[in-house]
Amino acid sequence: MADRTLSDSTCPETCKAICCRYIVKRISPPRVRLDWDELYWFLCHEKVAVYIEGRKWYLLVNVPCVHLTRAWRCRAYPERPDVCRMHDPGNCEFTGEVDFQDYMESPRDLIRLMEKRGISYRLPWLGRGSRPERTGPGTDRPVSGSAKRRA
Ligand code: SF4
Ligand code: SF4
């Protein structure tokens, strides 16, 4: 991925290396009050998102890889990590289907999900008038298809 000049890459020329501009890590689904509190804390940070795919939960941070060039090429392509090698350009953020159940990029998104699921713990930020919306940079949704899996 990210270097369409190499013969083993099938990435379209029109993709600007979407998959090289974030990291993602599988996380445990929230089960108790403190888990939801931690998710809220995650989502109070810029460039952080949480999404659910099937029954699996993921934490995503929108940060570009240091090996990505301004021309959307990987300067470390021969030595790139296995997670990059395993990412399938045939079913990726650029070419794949959108299959997220829920994509949350702000505290408000999390609160909406909790309301939808009928979850009402006594948490200070669940109170009336405490629904901040992130306004800083990093709020763009970068992923429109299958993200890298790092279980
Ligand atoms: S998002 Fe898909 S097409 Fe774009 S660089 Fe990554 S694997 Fe290739
Ligand atoms: S090492 Fe290369 S292929 Fe892997 S994320 Fe970084 S720029 Fe992309």
C-alpha cells in the first residue's frame, strides 16, 4: 500500500494513502460504568475515534505514519511492517464497502449511542448540558471502508 510504483502494489493512483494516516487498535467492548467513562475520555481528545464493526470495538487515532511522503508514497516500502503488508487494497478504506455499525468521533456521538442502547450510568458528563462537541482539528472522518485490523 501507499507506493503504487512498486509492482506488488495494486493501489489505485487516485488514493492518497488513506490507510497510512491513522492507527487503529481493537479494544474490549464496554461492560461497566468505568469502561464508558474511559470511552468518553478517549473521545474528548482530538483526532481520536471509536467504532464498532460487528461485535468488535476499535480505537482509531488520526495520525499519519512518519514514512508517508507528501506525494502519498511510503518511503519505507520494502521494510514496512507486516500489518501494512496484510492490508488488502482490494477491500480497504478506498475500495471496500462501508461496514461500520457505529463510528463515534465526539463525546456527543458516544452519548447518542448510550441513549440508543438505554445505558444510563451515573456519570457526571451524562448530565444535562454537558455534551461537548469537538471543534478542533482532526475531526474529519478519514475512514470510509474497512480499516486495518490490529487485534
Ligand atoms: S487505502 Fe487502500 S488503495 Fe489506498 S493506499 Fe491504502 S490499501 Fe492502497
Ligand atoms: S510503513 Fe509505509 S505502508 Fe506502512 S503505514 Fe507507514 S507509510 Fe504506510
